[in-house]
Amino acid sequence: MTTQTTAPQSASHPAPAAPAGLIGIPAPIGRALATVGGALTVVSTFLAWTWTSAFPGDLTVYGYPGGLQVLVLVGGALTTLLGLASYGVKGLGWLAPADADAAVKLAALATFATTWYTLIAITSKLGGVVNLEPGGYIAGVTTLVALLGSLALPFERPEPEPIDPDDTGWEHFKHGLSHNWQTTKAVFAARAPRPARALPGYVEILLIVAVLAAALLVFTYGIGTEYDELFVGFLITAGFGFAALNKSGLIAHASQITARHQNITVCGAFVAAALFPFTQTDDQYATLGVYILIFATVALGLNIVVGLAGLLDLGYVAFLGVGAYAASLVSGSPSSPFDVHFPFWAAVLVGAAASLVFGVLIGAPTLRLRGDYLAIVTLGFGEIFRITVNNLDGTSGPDVTNGSNGIASIPDLNILGWDLGVQHDIAGFTIGRFANYFFLMLVITAVVVLVFRRSGDSRIGRAWVAIREDETAALAMGINGFRVKLIAFAVGASLAGLAGTVQAHVTYTVTPEQYLFAGTTPPNSAFLLAAVVLGGMGTIGGPLIGAALLFLIPNKLQFLGDYQLLAFGLALILLMRFRPEGLIPNRRRQLEFHEDAEAPTVLGKTGA
């Protein structure tokens, strides 16, 4: 038997200290404080935080959390469970398969931030701390205790053994190299999420259903927040909560399970989305839902151009406008100079075909450019489109688009006798106008997802990825770069035009001001590009999630007024700093941004 020996530590080179937290509390005590603090925070949400119902959410009731208290309850419960998981409590190991300590920090921070935001909001709105009830004081103290306890937990990476510059001995060099290498391997092995153990097929499918149900619940809650303070608290809790679950490794394990059942996951996601209108009592939030789907569908089309082919298009919203104008001109609007009323399927074909033609006409002379030069040209095309439709008013040019007044009074769609402009009763539920268009856009989104998946997995899709990674090498391997990029441009344009045909009927009016490069509200080219990058380039779910967030957040943050874009920009900077690969990253890009990440055995499909 071979006995492993360890080089002795000299007086000048003491053994490195164990990893420590930000404060001097021992880690076991800190872990206990975080866990107990989270549990007491849960208890505090069942107490009254203020004496008057003037603050929205009615935080005056004992025994029943309301408003922002519900978010604090969720954060406190998550902190407690992760704290117990860090102790190795049997049955909770699945909650933190990678790093429970780091997850506890983020969960405690989420609970602390939401609680103190609520207390400050109560104090500011009602006029002083005198308006706080004992429950509010208890919540403030317990969340502070939990946060301080979490800060005592060790960091992920211990400091390497210091090297004495005066010691040039070979033995010290060998020992230092071996020690640092072993430490690095141990840290990475301990912190990297372990591969998810394969469960029985029906169990994994049930887990996928649970994940989709949770996603529907979170989305429905976020879109249905009735007042500004609740939405800000929701953003804090959801953002840090997602970061905590991601740090714990639970998100990675869920991603591995869904990757093994991609078809079931995609179908289940559409079923969950189809259930959304049935969770609403009126069309107020279904309106946001249909606009989010339009924005998300266009972002997914842009993902073909930017995410797969690597072409920076800054005027993509113009293709949405081409489809919308083309469909509005042939859909029976009294503002249209053409006295025709095409059925829906014909209007869709006209809109998609018009965008396809414009995509080819713009791409043919410009796609021989690369990088910044191509971006400038596409930006110019977007502005040219807006100025052109603004001048086709009968004065500055032919009377085609009615100038700045646009095409108005576009009639509602009627598909196979189903009028999308009136309410319908389905299984006891009343489905309004915007819910009808929501279902239509869901079908179109499914078509776009199918096109993205099939094209991404095809020969042309692999050629797009090759062009994106290294165009010179792709050309050397025999790929016709110009033809491949033109196909990507044409496909992306036609998908945007497809969504534009529905947008024209949803909004009733199509005007040039709807298709700017940048503005305070989407859709515009800047927000579309941000949705792709924020969500995750080259993936299916990334642009859908990114577009949903980028449409919902500005809509809910209108109370900030002139500071809306400032807050939004700061949020984007922070997200790109801490998660540059996007919310749902392509695994290739994740390896590029995180060199210490464990490379998977198989990189998988493009749309993973």
C-alpha cells in the first residue's frame, strides 16, 4: 500500500486558513442565524405590519399575510429551507445539489431587501415609523439577523497558499503547484453542479409539469400585480430568488431534466401558456399577454439573425412594420387606398411575403458587409422605412399609407366564423377580445418555434452557427457565406412580418411611430435586440423570457416617469455583469463566458 505524504509546512509558509465569510461570526453560528432568522421572518408575516389599510395590500390583518407580506413569506421560507439543506437535513438535498451556502446568502438578501423596501415604503407613504405595527419591527430585525448570519458563511473559493518571493526552492515550487492545483480541483468539484440522477420517466415528466405550473404561477402573479409597490417587491424577490436557486444548482438540474424531454417540455409550455387567459377575470392583463407574445415572437425571429447567424441587425422592427402595413392595406380598412378585404390566411401570406421580399432586397446588397458596418446599414434601413411610410401621405409622395395618421379602423379578424373581436364563453369561462388574439398569437408562436427548431437543427442551421463562430473558417470549408446569411435574413424577416399581421388587427391602427429604433416602450429595434441578448442568444426559451420581461417591466414601471429608462438601464447593466450569457443560455456561450464551468460531454443542439 502506498502512503501519501504531504510536504511539511514551514514557519514562513503556514497552511492557508479555512474559507471565511464577510464578518467574523463562525460559520456554524451564521448558518443557524440565517436558518432561524428565515423561520422567524415567516412567522412575522402572519402579524400586522401597519395599523391602517391606507397602504395597499392591507397589512393590518393578523394570521393572514397580504400584499408584500406574501413575497416576504416566500423569501423567508426559501431561506429556511436552504439553510436546512446546508445542514444536510435528509430529504432536502435536492434543493441545493451544488452550493447551499451561496444560495442561502442570496435568499436572505432577497428577503431582507423586500422586507426593508416594504417598511420604508410604509414609512414614506403614511408619514413616519409610528405607522409600523410590531410585526413590521419583528420582520425588520429577523431579516437583518438572517442576512448577517448568511454573510458569515464561507465564500466559494479559498485563497491560494501565499508564495514567499524570497524562496526559490524547487521543493517549495512543487509543493505550491501541487497544493494550488489540488485546491482548485477540490473547489470546482465541490461547487460544480453534479449531473442530475436519471429518475423514472414518469417522475421526470411530473417534475416538468411542476416546473411549468410554478412558472405559470409566477408569471400570472407578476403580470397581475395591482399596484406599483407590489410589482417592485415582486421584482426583488423573483430576481434574487432565481439567483439563489441557480446558485444552489436546482436550475441546472431542472434544465438537465427538461433537456431529456425536450418535446414534452415544449408542448407543456404551450399548454401552460394557453391556460393563462383562464386565470384572468377580464381582458386587462390578457392585453399585456397578447402584446408580450407579439414581442416575443418577433424577438425569436431576430434570434435567427443575431443568435444563430451572428448578424447584428439594428433595424429589425422595420420588418414587423412591413408585415403590419401590408396586412392592414388588404384587410378592408377604410383608410386603405385598396378597396379589398382579404381573408385572414391571405392577409397573413401577404404580410409574410412582403417582409420576405423586403428582407431579400435589403440583404442582397448589404450582407457582404460584416460587423459594425452591417449594423449601421440595417439601422439606416429601419429609419428609411419609417420616413418612407410617413411620406406616403398624398402630399410628399403617393397616397398609400396615409402618412403620420397611419392605417386606421382595421377590422377584427374572423377565422372560420369565429369573430375574434367579441367575447366567447368556453367551459364557463368568458374569453374576451384580447384573449382571442392571445390564442391566435400562441399558434403563430408555435409555428415560429417549430421553424426555429427545424432550421437550427438542419444543415443550413449548422452553417449559420459556423458563420457566427468564424466566417473566414466557414468560407474556407466551402460554405457559401452570402447565400447562408441571405437565407437567415429572409427567414427572420418573414417571421417578423407574420407577427406584424396580427399586430395590425390587435391595435386597430398602424402608424410610423410604432416602429422606432429606440423608445420608452417596446417593440422597437433596441428592445428586440436586448430581449435576445438578455434572454440568451441562440436558444428558444431565451428570447421568449427576455421579451416577456422587457415588455412587462417598462409597462409596470411607468410610475417612475423620467427615471424609468435609468432604472431599466441599471438593471440591464447588473444582469449583463453577473449573467452575461443570458437568463437561459446556450451551453456553448455559457462555456465562453465562464471558463471555470464544467464542459458537458455533449454540447447538445443549438436550441438547447
